Amino acid sequence: MPTPRRKRQPQEDGPGPGTPQAGAVVPFDPRQSGGGVIIDVGDPPADPAGTDLATVEPAGNTARIAAATFERDGYKHLIKAAEAVYSYPANGSRLSLPAQKMLNFMIHLAGSQNFSNKLYRLPKKVVRGNHKGNERIFDAVKEIYESSLVVIGPFRGRRSRAELRILSSYVRPEDEVESDAADIHFQFTDAFLELQRTSQLWAKLSGPAMVKVTSTYALKLYEIGMQRYQMDYPSLTLDIDTLRRLLNVPEGAYKDFGILRTRTIDRAIAEVNQLAPFRVTMPEDKMKRRGRKVEEITLDFLAKDEDEAAETFLERERHSAGRRARRVNNVEKLEAPAPLPDADDAQALWAATRHALAARNVPAPLLRDLEAERIEETPRGARRLVLLAGTAVTADIARRSHEATIKAALSSLSSGSIAEVEILAPVRAAPKR
């Protein structure tokens, strides 16, 4: 679900009190470039908690946000350092899709504890949705253990290509009982933890969206988009070799750009556009060519409008069967949305409800003037959605003329778990004496 853009304050040039210590791997700053490939991760995104980062100590923002997000959402949203988002496997190796998804859960768990150097314990039930048995789970862990990542950035004053081992150890039980009671035990390397701990930029991934991605190419494109789409300049320009590495394309495969685009890029864009809160495009007029050869492309990541975001949320809740057909428009659009088993996200639920109410002739200006505040328990033990109106007039009209319709839509979308609504008028400031 896209959050509103926030106006960021201009940041002063030069090092501040939160400047990373010497030796830390940090995002590459184009102003320090002497040429070559640059992956510019951009400005820090807005704080999910609503705090302007210009007023916060910049050191370790990723760790701070990861801890707060884990405490509030658990594994529903995952925080990953931008440096890790823009890294890629070393020596032409690849991480499988299950291993990439598991690594994201591992990173988020470590972030909840400030990326401390310790043995972590990840419940198997967290990753069970992507692995049918314990053997596949521990095979993915072993794959991560045997892999290294490449990070390009300044290191001790010089632009460097750092290769970081990910895991220093993991535990694989001899008796792998098919039970969620057992946990995955693992420990990150010091260098990989330092990369995350000193990071000031991050991507906030949706756990439910991430687990539904079906290709390694789409997953990487989704991660990049989640890091960029709410920035003031949500575009990324890459040469073709860097694009291939970031998308995890096998070395030597799809050498022709036309085949690369058809087999990987276009398919990844289509899947991401179906599941993400943003839309990604690769404009033809922004491609840099030498003769007929494409040397550089630009990816634009733009937030979806509210109707598109609501449809995306509903698509994630539908069964995966038929998703590809829906993606290529081979089936008719469903008339009624699927029920939402997870009704804990007030903003996402209200976005879906607004989408349904628009078809029931509830005035669009009134819907735009109502914002979701929270989901809470009532004294009778039921659950209700609390809405805040922009004006007292809107609140009064919504209560008198549309409350029953809103309740019915909420009940339908949440399978009856939320059937009440409270519409609050804005609080008036006390008059000055």
C-alpha cells in the first residue's frame, strides 16, 4: 500500500555527526565518482513511523527502522538495507528464489536486534509457505551459506568492489522432523552485519507480496522498486551488464538485448506491476543506444493511484492459480473481489473498501475526505475500522447517509471479521483566551 509522499527538507552537504566510520561499506555517492558504473540509491525515504529523517541522527537508520517495524508488524513488512538490495552474487553464481526470500526474512530478523553479532533463531513457520519440507528449507540455508555478495561503493576513501560472505555458520539437525516446532539457527558474518548496521537507506518489503513473487528476476525488480518508488526522483539508470547482474541473470545467457528483454525484463515488469504498490516502466525514449545496440536503460518506479493499489491488494489475496492468465488478460476480470483473510492493515483495508464503495455510488469526493486511522476492538469484543473525516460536514454526511453501506462493504471484504465503523470529525483547536 503506497503511503503519501512527504516533503523532505534539504540536507546539508558534508559529513555530520552520523558519518559512517572509516572502513564501513556505504552507498556510492555520485559526487565522489571518477567515472564507471554507478548505482545511485538516492535520498533516504520517509520514516514509516512518520518522523522526518532530517531531524533524526542519520547513523544506523536502517537498523532503527528495522527494529521499530519488527516490533509493530513482525514479518508482515521486512526491512532490507539498500546496499544489500543493490548487491549481487559474486563469481557469476546465483541464489535461487527460495534462498533469496529466506535471506530477506533472515536480514529482517537480525535488524530487529540491531544487527548484533549472534546466533539467530528463525521460526520455520515463517518461511514454510515457500518450502514444502525441511530438506528444501535447509538446502536454501546451505545455498546462502555458500554464497557471497558483491557491493560497489567507497571503502576507506577509495571506490571498491567488496565481496562479502553472508553467513558464518548455520545449524542443520541430523533428524529433520517435519514439524514447525524446530527453528532455523544461523549467524551472519561481521562484514555483512556491518553493511546492514551502518546503512542509512532501506527498502520496506511487503512479506505477503514478496512470498507470491514467482521469479528471481521479478523479486529483485520488486526490491529495487520498493526502495525507490517514493523518492523525489524514482528512476534508476543502468548499463546492460549491471542490469544483468542485479537481476541475477545466468552468466552468458540471453546475450542479445531483445532476447534478454523478452525472457526476463518484460516478464519481471509484468509480474511486479501485478503485485507491487508501484508501476515500473522501461521507456524506449530513455534507452541509450550505440547504433542498434542498447547500452543503457532507465527504469521508472511510480506509485499507483488508490484504485490501482486496491486492485493490487485484492490480487495478492486471490489464489495463485490463474494469476498469470489474469496478468496477460486471458480471463475476464472478477466481478467481486476475493475476501481478505488478513484485515489488520487499516490503510490497505480502507483502500479496498473505497474501491468497492465507488461501485455502489458513494460520492468520490466524500471517500477522498475519509482516511483510515486504525482498527480497534469494541467494548463488545467486535472489531471496527476508525475513519477520520477531513471536515465535520463530511463526517456528518458519512454517518447519516453512507454508514450502513460502508459497514456492508467492510464486512464483505473482511469475511465478517470487521463489521463496524466509527467516523470521527476533526478535533477543533481550543479557542485562545
